[in-house]
Amino acid sequence: MKFFASALTALAISSPTIAADWDGLSVPADAGAGNIWQLQDNVSDDFNYSAPANGKSQAFYDRWAEGFINAWQGPGLTDYHNPNSRVENGQLVIQATRKPNTDQVYTGAIHSNDSVQYPVYIETRVKIMDQVLANAVWMLSSDSTEEIDIVEAYGSSRPDQTWFAERMHLAHHVFIRDPFQDYQPQDMGAWYSDGRLWREQYSRVGVYWRDPWHLEYYIDGQLVRTVSGTDMIDPYGYTNGTGLSKPMQIIIDAEDQDWRSDNGILATDAELADSSKNQFYVDWVRVYKPVPADDNNDDSDVTVSFDFDSFYATGKEGDAVAGDTVTGFNPSGNGNINFNTLGDWAEYSFNIPEAGDYRLELDTASTVTSGIGADLQIDDIYIGQIRMQATGGWENYQTFSLSNNLTIGAGAHILRVQSSGSAPWQWNGDKIRLIKVGDSTGNNGGNNGGNDGGNDNGQQTQVITLEAENFTSTGGTYDGFQTYTQNGVTAINYNQRGDYGEYTLSVPSGGNYIFSAVVATPETGAAMALSLNGNALLNLDVPSTGSWSHFSTISAANAVTLPAGTHTLRITSAGNTSNTWEWNADSFEFSPQ
């Protein structure tokens, strides 16, 4: 077996157990340095009340109105019908039925009384109906020119609809109404799939609308897609340079969409009459805004902080860097460390006084403009990478945070911080902090594979992330890539020389990119070879990380040029190890240079 599990007791890195409400579920997105998430009660609803199909109730009308945000009755064959929505058993139910004596479909639709605007995190827990209709939780501006889709899914069990039933559409639209023009991203990354059938289980789907040019999509607390920059948000200038900036109302509905019904994908009378197939369930909707911690932070008094020079062990992995005369982190006075080069690491012991969800922050300083970061482990479990930026000086410290919060049990733990990226010289360190942000007993973390890094004080580069297990095909000399999940982190293993995986690589903007991979192996001489559309791209040695479960980030020394568009990326095991075993992998990334 090519993975050895570590005993994990007090630290939990796994998906949370979903309760009837969101209590105990921390927000997976990063609120930014010095901020916490504040619930927006006026647009959040756990639906723990009753609202009958006819007449609803005051509890419902406190937050919602029936129908669409204007007089429109829906796309395609849709006819929004107020009695086709209700609240019962702690859930909103959107039902689809045949409109009598027509080919139209009655569906429920509701919209929020109040609007929301960036920066805001919106998440819902839903179960999709078994229909060819769209099930949707989305947002739309009052002039119908800007749209962000949170949930858009098609759950039909018809054999010819399996591709859609396995996918959640994660996208947005910008429009010009007259003459009508509509832009939405067309990359395959907008169709998220992880093997589940969305109709068969409840799933959490969230969007962090960070600013007009940046969206993050989360599934069950894991970051699965990031869309940012002009080329992905509004490449044709439909918003006149303002991006997704307008206030939007939240809409929950089901729809017969004309791009499907016009092509003969129609709901049948039998399907619409089947109560086991015609109901879309929404367990809750929650909305948060980032606010300064001092404004509303009942947990902000629980902070564990220590200096970077308080390590009990330090060392280096990889080759020495010219000019670096210190092995590992070097104490430089006032609690700081310097002479930090790629592969340097240190370990720290710390004590958590109260179990809960914590945000991990590092205060660092650097003049290096790219390729700097830190790989993090707690109790020998890889928890993710913080990517950093230049701060303007070696003593000009700024705060950089891990994008996913961590659920940590009370008691003693070990933190390992290791410099990672592509730059030989890295960063100076000042403080390490863990700030309690919630009382959750689950975790939205583990390595989410999509941290853009940064400190939210400027434009951040867009990183293209591929989860290693999300290959479209695999094969090779042996059985190809295999997958496994341990402590909430899914990766590939049983990888032998000649095995390969193929991935759909969507490049929003052509340019030069640095390739990196989060890998683990006890072998020496392992390597990987990358090709793009059948043409050789690069070869990368994979050094030993000490074990199959000790993940570390490796990066290519030189950038590769990627053209814009959708491509086929093949990653092949290509080492010269003494035996055939190669490496495990969690994720792959291309970082713009």
C-alpha cells in the first residue's frame, strides 16, 4: 500500500457532519486579515418554520417574496406558480408540475426581499430533483444585467442525461439587454464533477463574491473553482469596466430552460406527476459579510500567537542556495527569522486552549516578487499552502492567511512551516497566529488546492489548480492513477513508472506559468513528465519527502508558455527509481508569472 495513515486524534481534518442548520459549520472562504465573518440575518434562512403552498406565512415574508424579481414568468416552458413553493419539515420545497392542458411547466420561485453586494459569501445546502429541469439558487441585479449562479444543476436519471446529473454548473453571466448579448465562461471547469449524482444526496454549494473581478466556488466547504480577472469575468466589456458590481437579489427556483427544451429535452407528464422526482429541497441559505474582528467577534479573544524564532527544530530539504550560510530558519532578533531559502523548515509546539475552528496566519516580509510561499503541516498532516507576495521590504511585514479554516482540538500540537514555491530566496518571518473563528466540531479544510494567497490589499494573480484525482482518463504501464481519501484530503496513489493521467486544462489568459505540484514519496529518482495536447511541455524531478503521506510542494525552475483556451494535459510518471513506485499527488498548479 502506498499510503500510510497517521494517527489523528485532537486535530480533525475532514468534512463536517451536516446538521439541520449551519451551526458548527465555519465559513470556508478567507475573510481577510483582521476580519471575521458576520451573518446577514435579513437574507439568511434555515427554514425552520412552516409556510404552506397557498398563503405562506409571516416568517417566510420576513425575508422572501413569491415569484421572480419582476413580472417575468421564467425561461422556456417555465411558468412560475406561487403554490409550487412551500416550507415544511425545516426545508424550502420547490415543486415542478404540469400546467394543466399545456406543454408548460409550473415551478416555484422565490426571491429575497433585500439585495446583497460584494464582499459576501453565500452558501446553501440542497438536494436536486430527478428532472431534466434546472434546479437553481442564484443572484441577479435589478436590471437583469449581472448574474451569479450558486446552484445550477440538472438531476435527471434518464440514461442520456447522466453527464449533466453528475455535474454542478458553477458560472456567472454579464448581459447587454438591447441588443441582447450574454457572456458566461465556457471552460469545462464551470462544470464541476466529483463522481456524485447530485440528486442522491444533500450538498453544500457556496460562492465568495470577493470583489467585482473575483469569484470563488465551494462544494462541501472545499474550494473547487476560482474565476478572476477581466478575461474571465467580462472579456467583452459588457459591464463597461465595472465587473460584477451591482447589488443582487437571491433567487431560488426550478426552470425549463429553452436551450434544453428547444432541443427536445422535455419533462414528461409522468415525471412531473411523480412526487419522488419533482421536488427540489433547500435546507438552508446563509449569507456572511467580512467585518473587522473588533466589530463582532465573540471568539476573537482566543488567539494563539508565537514568534517565528520560537521553533524547537529547524532544517532544510533540497539543495542549498548560493549565499545562504544558515541551515534552516535563522533567528535575527525581536522574534524574527531571516536567511530563509527554498526548502527551509521549522517545527513549533503550541497549545490550543479551546477546540474550534481556527484561522492560521503568518506575518512575513519579502522583496521577492513571485514564487514564495509556505507549506504547512499540523501533527504530520498536510493542511495546505499559503502563497505570499512581495511586501516592499525585508522588514515590512504583512499578514498572509491559509484560505481554509482548520478545526483543531484542545491540547498540544506540532506545526511545521516550510518555505515553498519556485524562488530560491523566500521571506523573513515575524509572527504565527491561530485565531478562533467558530465553535465547529467539523472542518471545512484540509488542502483545498486553490489558495490564491495574498492579503486582499491588491490584485491577486489567478492560479490554475487541478485536483490530482480529477483526471478525465488514466492508464499506462500498470493500472494508471488510483485515488484515496484520508482525513478529508483526496489524492492519487499506487502510481508506478509509466502511469499517466489526463486532465482538462482551461487557461483563461495565455502567458508564462510556473508549474508546481503537491506530492509525497519516500523514493529517490522519481519524476513527472507533462505534455500539452500531445506536445512535450516539461519534465520535473520529484525529490523524496520522507514518506507517502508527507506532502510537500515542488515547483519547476522555469516557466512554460500556455496558450489561452481549453487543452488536454497529460502527466506521466517518468522517474528512474530503483523500483517502479513513483509518487502520490494531491494537486497541480500553474501560477502566472
